[in-house]
Amino acid sequence: MKSQLSRLGRQLEQLAYRSLDQHLRVGITGLSGAGKTAFVTSLVHQLLHADAGQLPMWEVVQQGRLLGAARQPQPDLALLPFDYDAAIGGLCQSEPQWPPSTRGISEIRLALRYVPAKGLKRQLADHLTLYLDLVDYPGEWLLDLPLLGMDFASWSQQQWQILAEAPWAERAQPWLDQIVAHTSEARALDDSSLGVLATEYGELLKTLRRELSATYLQPGRALLPGELAGTPILAFFPLPPEALASPLAQRLASRYQAYVQQVVKPFYRQHFARFDRQIVLLDALGALDQGHAQCLQMAQSVQAIMQSFQYGPGSLLRRLINPRIDKLLFVASKADHITVDQHTNLLALTDSLTGEIGRRARFMGGRVETMVLSAIRASQQGQVDPGSGVVPVIRGRDSAGTPVTRFPGEVPRTLPQPEFWQRQGFAFGALAPPALPDPHAPLPHMRMDHLLEWLLGDKMR
Ligand code: GDP
């Protein structure tokens, strides 16, 4: 009887412990090239090697309460695993490589064991586990949210107008002319010709992104199709305004609707609705390097992405799902491209990119923050005196591996006017990654410990 009672006691105790274990699902997104893969790689590495003394601002480590972190089997078998080993392997090569960019959605799960700080948790359990799922997905997919509130004709008009504007028209004109020629002939197009035109539209979007750094491009899956590559659901494109009453417009409209119903909505229902916290990476420095139109478009894209986090009563998203994201962080990534004295300017610039929508989110009590960091630090800070006084510089290697010393220039606090680019150039070009002697060596970063405190601090008290 006594032993039965003590067994029961133990079982109840275990049950109480288990109910205290927690689970956190974090979405990580940003437009292509924003630094998502580098970020997830670093986040996992910092967690697995938290005892390397690189995370002074993360309270649970500072207080010696983190017992360890380990990778776990991923919970969603239908998702691609995030390839952490390949990413770290690339950094360990004799000529270190940046991890390959995010192409679709992927996931990795970690278990973090820690000693609770105080209170009931501490009384009930000598240690607890936080299960952390990191889900990396393209920000381009969030740019599709506005499609939910738009019919084909309005979407088409908006996209056509953008493509016909400078500087995008420079590359888009031949495709636009071709579509005008097809629609004015009023000849019926068979499915395979439609497929060809749609593929060419997808190629045009990729060219605009690659050569002109355009960001506000739709549909998002035309750029990063994930598992939808080559399927007819992507075979639609915008038409000139005068062709919007044609039979062709009706056919494209039904594909557009199918895309909205079968691709955009399911993404929000199956993935987005399950995120507890969300991190959005922004490469504001990359946009500055490109020019005024790119910066303006990036602001427009960021604000379109922000719509996914505006779920007040009656909002587009609230009608579709019941979002549960309680914290949202905008990260200005790759901060190792500039000298630290410019970090506050980069923070202000990132805030100004999120614009009115960002301010409203804060005002509505949403827990929105902005942070400047570098997931994988590829430069050292330094100083040089060219004869006219000491100036701060960064030292690293360019993408060809040649050592460089750069004065990257001043980062503006808000979006500059076009004349700014005539007066001042930027030198934020790519840097080669640091070499990692072995997969367990410390990975240099800037402020990943602040990020961990923001992300996990309240959950690990
Ligand atoms: P993704 O497309 O969002 O997954 O972006 P990636 O993680 O592939 O990053 C794109 C590129 O940005 C990389 O190949 C690097 O050149 C650069 N990058 C990303 N993070 C950092 C960083 O912390 N520091 C530096 N110097 N470059 C970075």
C-alpha cells in the first residue's frame, strides 16, 4: 500500500513537471537574401554551444541555469528539415562558404533544459525543458497576403502599373509588349501557351529581383515556388488594363482565385497560425547599396509584410485564422557591414522602413521591437588615420577572399531623398564568412545574446 502510494505520488509529480515543460514555435522570415539561413544557423549554433562564453546578455546563461541544448526529431514530418549540418559544414571548409539561401519552408527542433529561477516552478521541478521549433520560410510568401483582399482585376492593375514604372520597366518592357500584342490579337491562347507566358513572367520577376533588387513582386511563389514548382496553379500573370474584360482575363482570374484559395490561405492556416513568436529580418543596408527606388520598394514590401501582423478585429487575417503571435521582432541583419557607431542610425532607419504600420502596431500594444545584429560576424572593427583624424573602419575579406579595410559610410536615419545617392556612396558590399576551424568552435556574432533574451528570456524564468 505504502509503495503504491509513493508510486502514485511520483507519477503525479512527473505529471506536474511535464505540464510545466513548454513549447515555443518561432517563425523566421524576411525577403530573399535578408540573412534567414545565416540567422537560423547561428541561432542553433549559439544554443548548442551556449557554454562557450559568447552570450553574456542572455540571463539564463549568465545565471548558470541553462543545463544544455540538444537537437530533437522535427515534429512535422511533411516539412523539410533545416540543414544545419550542411550550413556549418560550409563554414568549416578551407574556403568558407555562406550557407545556401532559404528556398522554401524548413524546420528544426531543439530541447533546452534549464533550472527555473524561482516561484512555483522552482518548487515543483529541479529542471524543465523548453522545446523550441524554428521555422524558416520566405518573406515573399507573406507578400501574398494582400491578394486575399483583392480580385484579379485590381491585382493585375496594380502589378501592371508597377512593372511599367522606372526603373523596373527597363527590364519589364519586352514582356509587357509581348502581353499587349497577345491580348490585342484577341486570339485564344491554349493552356501550354499560357504556361509559357506565366513561366516568362516568373523569370521576369526573378530578373527584376536579381538585377535591380526589386522586392515588391507577386505572386510570391513565382519567385520561390517551393513544392509548387512547375504546377499550373502558378500559371497566371497580370494583364494590361484594356484586356481586363476579355475571356483571357476570366481564365487568369480563375487561376488567381485557385492560387489564393489553395496556396495563400493554406499557408496562413497550416503554418502562420501556429507561430507563437515571429522574427522578420531586413537587409536595409543592401537596399541602401542599391539606390532610391529599391529603398522605397523595400519600405513598401516591409509594410505589406507587416499586414500579416495586423490582426485587429475585422482584419483580413483575423477573418481567416486566429493568430497567436505575441511578440514580433524586426531585425536589421548583417550589422557587421558597418561600424558600431552607425548601429543606432541603422536601428532608426529600420524603424522608419516599418513606417506608419509599425508605429500603429506599437500603439495598439503589440509587442513589436527592432534590433540590430549580425548572425555571423564577418568583420572586425578598427580605426585608421588618413591624416585628417581617426576614422572608424571595418576589416574583413571581400567575397573573393581578399582582405579589405572599409569605411562603410554614414547610415541615414530615415529613407533618404534621391539626391543623397549622388552626394554619398555606400560600401556595404558582401563579405566572406569567417572560417570555422571545426563545427563546435565559437561562431562570431553581434547581439545574438540580446536576441535570445528577447526570444526566450520570459519563458525560461
Ligand atoms: P536568406 O535568403 O534570407 O536565407 O539569406 P542568407 O542567410 O542566405 O544570406 C544571404 C547573404 O547575406 C549571405 O550569403 C551572406 O553573404 C550575407 N549575410 C547573411 N548574414 C550575414 C551576417 O551576419 N554578416 C554578413 N557579413 N553577411 C551576412
